[in-house]
Amino acid sequence: MRSVGAVVILIFMVTTSYCIAKDEPLCASIDDAAERLECYDQQLTPLVTRDDIASPLRTRIDSEKKVSKIGDFVIVPHRANYIMPATYMASFNSEPFRDVYGDKIDEIQNVEAKFQISFKVPLWLDIADKDIGLWFGYTQLSLWQLYNSQFSSPFRETNYEPEIALAIGSDFKLLGMNNSYIVLGLDHQSNGQSEPLSRSWNRLYLNFVLERNNLVMFLKPWYRIPEDPDDDDNPDIDKYLGYGELSFFYKNERRIWGMRLWNNFRTSDNHMSVQLDWSVPLASGFKGYIQYFNGYGETLVDYNYRSKRIGLGIMLTDWF
């Protein structure tokens, strides 16, 4: 029954994110005829960056602002929303689960489903009449032993990640790209488990949002907030996940390629992680999605274990 309930929640959340991402119903909901016409006109008018260069990122940001001003409480997509019914992991991190599964640990399957739900809510836009906005975001990533009927198809791992962020518009250049926004955020991530599977950490981060034509880069250093050593479930997580993330996304017509990188920047015992993404439009507004991960920290329970996974599925909302 828990699996059925989770499916219902998943369908509700991704459907909500998908519908909100589509501007047409939101424009149609505007009562004032002039405002409704302006909403449709803005959809059909190419949006530009501060340098008057067409930008998928600027289109996404301006659309979010426009949609957010329609109602008092609006949910918009945050990170990518997707479901991959089938993924294959080369090896399974059995050590944390031995106390849970005992002698049945070998029955954990290498084929499982993976999905992500991610949305955000504007709390305060145009602060002091400036391009500054305060947002609340939530991301949930789950690994689901969907085909493991012997274990009643359990969710092997779920990570919950609420965050609050202040996005500040900027105009300067960095690394030869337009630094459109600087985002200052507070992030909590945990898997909601008890010992021995419990994992969590809190971070302060800066996210430099860089763009140039159809290329978008996110430079995101972070600082882990120290915890009481007696309560810390993963004291060496920085050793594996490092102190930041570097992401690239490139849009070619309607296809998007992505690459995310993590590194602990240690000359000895260096740990490198990479995730590769590719999405392509399908019928009815959905996108086909392929993801490859190789490294540490795909989920918190595997923060110190190198995992390799490839998956195929459907993406409902893209990165931009």
C-alpha cells in the first residue's frame, strides 16, 4: 500500500509541475482581457538577455516571474522533474543495509526506478523594486525497487531537500559569460532514516548563474554548517562530495545536454563524480530522458560509495 500511495503522490506532484510549466492555462485564467492578451503576447515574443541575445535561461526566468505574479500562491518547477522506470546500477552498496536486510541482502536488485520531484514557491519578488527575489524550494529524489516483489517493492532511498534562497540579478561578466544572477541559499538535505541508515547535512551556498547564448553554467560553491560530532551521521561527507558543484547545460534547438561535476580538490585520495544528461522532445510536450551517473553521492546513503548508473525515462520539466 505504501508503494501505491507513493505513486499517487508522484503522479499528483509531477502533473502539477507539468501543468504549471505550461503557460497557456495560466494565461487563460486571467480575468482581465487586456492582461490576458498581454500574457499571450509575451509568450509569443522572443525574450532576450541583458545583451539582447536570445537566451533559454532568460526565457525561463521571465516566465517564472510572470506566472508568479498571477496568483497569491504559485508553484513553479525548480530543478528537473523526471521519472526513469528502469535504471541499471553496476554494483550495489550493501554495507549500510546489512542490519536491515540481513541474509537477504543479495536479493536487492540492480534494476530499479528513479525519480525526482522539484518545485519552488516565490515568497517575495522585486524586493525594494529591484531584481531580487526570495524563494522556497523543495527537491525529492527517490530510488525505488519497483520490480522487487519479494521485498514488496520498497523505496530503497529517498532524499528530501528543502531550501530557501535569495536570487539577486546582476550585470557583470565572469569567465567570459553573463552572470545573470547570484543566488545565496540555505539548504538542508536528509534521507529521513534512523540509524544505521540516517544521513543528513546543512549547507550555505552561493550559486553564480552564468549564460552565453544557449550555454548555461552554474558555479555553486558551498559551506557545510558544522554539527555536533556525536550527532553527525556522515562527518567525512566533504571528503567525497567536495565543496561545490559545477554544472553545464547546452540547448541545441529543442534538445538539451547537461553535465554536472563534483570534486573534493585533494591531491591525494581525490574523488571525482560526474552526471551526464540528455533530453529530447517527444509527443504531447513530454521529453525522453537519458541519465548517466558515475561517482559519489548520487544519494546520501551512497555518499562514500562509488556508484555507476544509467537510466532511461520521461522528463516533465527541463532545466530551462
